[in-house]
Amino acid sequence: MTTATAGDTAAPSRDWLLYGVLLSLGAALDIVCRYYPAQLPPWMPWEFSWPVFLATTLSLTWFFRGLSALAKAERPAPWRIACFVLGVLSIYFALQSRIDYFAQHLFFAHRAQHFVLHHTGAFMIALGTSGRVIRAGMPAFLRPVIDWRPLRRTVDVMQHPAVAPVMFVGMIYFWLIPQFHTRVMLDANIYDAMNWTMALNGIMFWTLIVDPRPKPPASIGYGWRALLIIAIEPPQMVLGAILSLSRTDYYPVYRICGRILDIPGLSDQHYGGLIIWLPGTFLSLLAIIIVLVNMRLNEERAETLQSSS
């Protein structure tokens, strides 16, 4: 017969206390946002979302727990840790601050929000190389879920070189189909689905591209990564050019919802088109530079190992 030691029982107790604190914080935010929305500062949730709150707080909690559980040599570099934290926080504030209110009433604010979800925020999360760290920090009973074979196969298909760029660009086009976009902006459930799919798709795509490892164990080599970056650029530039140069207002839903800035509908659309057109090009250029740097670093490591053997 064995008896539990103080150390055996202390860790689960701390875990339950931590999750209790997170749930209490979420409940407090929910109540405050529900009953006192006019008194809240702009950085507080515009419309509180339990899924966004839990995804954010649990990701950060498991990440920092994983850092303490891993040996120092297995932890990401400090700059990667910073990238991951900033990426998660940027997506949180894009969805849970007054930014979301602006995104529901201005097309160019909507495009700026999605640029964070699909590009910059997802890009920084991918640079954080957080997968192994989060796995080490999450509860043991959840690890089989991320190892579930159908889930792994689905992710593999979505990150296949022939599928990933089509989905990445296709998401942008799909959610901007004018007639469908009107329905999206008037239906809270579809609106939430749009934001979730944009963020998750961005994370999956950029994780594939900026993976610092060579192939194998990475799923694709550096040449394919550069080709995928090049492949996503022309469709984004075409869509951005169409929206920023068109004389037709394709999104009257923002007039129906009420623009919060006194600007013409076409100007709103033009600004949104420029956000699709220009910043994405700069991010793709940065991604190619990172791919080349990773390739060179891995070549130097291989040369060092070969010379020392």
C-alpha cells in the first residue's frame, strides 16, 4: 500500500486553483461586459467571448508551464517566446477589444483586423515554435487528443503544399464574396466562424512556412516554402487592386450597419483593398528572408557536424 506524498498532491491542487482563477476572471469579465459596457476602456472586451478567452488564457498558461517543465536546451529562444506571447495577445485584442467594434462598422477596420488574425498575429505565433512547449504544459489527459490520428491526418492534408496556399488565399476570397459577406456581418455565429477560421488557417500556413527545421523532420523543404510564399502573393494583389481601384461599392452592409467614421463607402473599400494589397506583400518578403536564413543556419549546422565527425 502506497501513500501520496505532499508533492504528489500539491501539483494537482495548484492546477485546480489556477484553472479556478482563470474561470473566475472570465466570469468577472463576462459580467462586467454584459452589464457595464459603456464604462469600459477601449482595451476591454467589446463583446466578451468565452471561446476566445479560454483559447488565449489556456494557450499562455500551458505555454509558460511547458517552459518550466522543459530542460533549458529544449526551450525556444527568448525572442521566439516573445513572438508567441505577442502573437497570442494581438489576436486576443483584435477580437476582444474595441477593434472588433470598429471592424463591424468599417470595411478597412475589418480588413485590418483580419490582417492581424490571418497574417501578423498568426505569423508571430508560428515564429514562436510553441507546439512542443504547449504539449509539455497541458494536462496529460488532453495530449491524446492532439495525437488523434484523424486530427493529425486532417492537419497534414491542410498543410499539403498543393492545399495550403489554396486554402490560405481561398479563405480571404471566400469571406469577401459580396453577397455572402453581407450575411456574415449580420449573423453573429457566422461572423465568429469567419474570425476563427481565418486565425487557425493563418497559424497553420505560417507554421508550415517558418518552421526552422530542415526536411525531415519538417514536412516540406525550403524550396517548396519559397514557392508557396510566391504563390499566395498574386491572388492577394489582384483582390487588393480590384477593391482599391473599383468604382463600385461591393459592401453596402457597412452602410446598413452604420459607419462610425464619416467617410464615403468607396473610400472605406479602397482603404481596405490597400490593406490586402500592400502589407501582405511586405510580410511575404519577410517570410522569404526567414526561410533563407533558416536554410543557411541549418546548412552551417550540417557542415559543423560533418567537420567534427
